Amino acid sequence: MNYTIREFVESDAESVSEMLRESFEWFHKGDHESWLWKSFAPSNLINFSKTQDILVAVDDKGEIVGYISSTTTLYGVAYVPTVAVRNSLRRMGIGKLLLDEKIRRFREQGIRKMWLLVTHINTSAIEFYRKNDFVIEGYLRDHTGPGYDEVLLSRFL
Ligand SMILES: CC(C)(COP(=O)(O)OP(=O)(O)OC[C@H]1O[C@@H](n2cnc3c(N)ncnc32)[C@H](O)[C@@H]1OP(=O)(O)O)[C@@H](O)C(=O)NCCC(=O)NCCS
């Protein structure tokens, strides 16, 4: 299967919502009242797309398999709120494909640094970013919820 990266369009919202809710089950645990479950509602994803630059990974059939979002600043630093790959397609290089395309676009825009937060128990994502040259720059306790510390990782481009 080949995977390609393209910009998010509003008609992706339903399938992206389903994929993100599946990808972050470890965080919201199926609780539809959780802030994260709500934040991935299709209407919110459409709202995000008005202020964030969102890329999706699609397979040969056009199915959504991955997602990466970002915002940039005038001082050359980008923030990446969310990266996800469909559960059944992990460790196949799709996460790196999304990250590399985002970095390519950042460099074109003159962005010199990117940063993001990863929940401390999300060891697979921490491994993923460390493998991709991110370093730990901070630690935020009880940040996205009680008992959910966030590790601040960054990378100079
Ligand atoms: C983090 C995430 C996006 C990585 O996507 P992925 O497509 O599986 O990553 P890749 O296949 O490109 O992995 C690249 C490298 O990262 C490292 N890596 C990725 N997942 C890993 C894991 N579970 N354990 C250890 N290392 C891992 C490996 O070095 C891997 O290379 P290798 O497979 O050749 O050893 C994916 O695990 C995910 O969607 N997680 C749930 C959502 C999430 O927590 N997002 C991050 C917070 S915003």
C-alpha cells in the first residue's frame, strides 16, 4: 500500500474524527465527556482547520490513515498540537512521513524550531519523537488532567 500526504479538507472531518478518537483511546478511555473526545468532534476539526495547518495521510483508496496539525508564529517557532496514525497501521513509517512533510513545509516558511507536548505515559510517542531528533525541554505536571503530566519536546530545524 502507498500512502500520500495532502491538506485536510472539510469533507475529511468525519473520518478524521473517527481515526483520532480511536488513536487516543488510551487517553479518553471511551469517555464521551472527556475533553479530548469532545475536541475531536467533526465540527471542532473543521474549526481547527481555520486556524491550524492540517495535513492528512491517505491510502491508495483515499482512506484517512494519519493526521498532523500545526500553528506557526512570526518569531519562527511552530507548535504541533496533534499527530496520529491509525492503530492498525503503526510502525510502518506513516508517522515519519507526516512529520517529514510538515518539516519540509516549515523550512519553506522559514520556521526554525518546532515543539509539542506528549503525555508522560505515552512512551511510544516519546520514543517516536526522540528517534526523530526531538529533545526534552520541559515537564508540565497535572497539565492536561489530574495525573496527566506533559513532556515538552522540541527540535531545531
Ligand atoms: C506516535 C505515532 C504518531 C507514531 O506513528 P507511527 O506511524 O507508528 O511511527 P513510524 O512508523 O513512523 O515510527 C518511526 C520510528 O519511531 C519509533 N517508534 C514509533 N513507535 C514506537 C513504539 N511504539 N515504540 C518504540 N519506538 C517507536 C521507532 O524508532 C520507529 O522506527 P522503526 O519502526 O523503524 O523502529 C503513533 O504511535 C500514534 O498515532 N500514537 C497515538 C497518538 C499519539 O499518541 N500521538 C502523539 C501525541 S500528539
